[in-house]
Amino acid sequence: MDKKLLAILCCPVTHKSLALARKDLLKSVNEAIAAGRLANRDGVVLESSLGEALVTEDGKTMYPVADGIPVLLEGESVALEQL
């Protein structure tokens, strides 16, 4: 992800800054997706693993990155308390 873009992005709900998800977090997220126990805020159970994601500075919310494009929609976000 472009560092200039990342520097200006923020959570559309809380306005907290965002950072790229660490590899260990992505691993945990993808394990939860594979087990069928991770849903986004719209209640849709995630089926595809994530290669990249953004996380709020407080570590509570994650936004997927699809084909290098951050999906900053509240309904697509994932509450990380599910892990």
C-alpha cells in the first residue's frame, strides 16, 4: 500500500488513524475466516482470506484491502473482539 495514501486515511466512524495489519494478526484473522467464525459489521460471515487489511490505532476495528484498495465502509469493517 502506498505510504502517502496510508498517511491520510482514517477510520470513517471513529476518525482514528489506520495502520497496516501485522502478519500475526492477519494469520489469526484468516484462521477465524477459515473456521467460519468471523463476520463483518453487516453480519456477513467472511469467506475469503485477507492478504492485506488496515487496523485502527486502538486495534479494535479492521478494514479489508481488496486489490490494493482500502474498503473503508462501516458495514465491511470487522470488530476484532471476535478473535
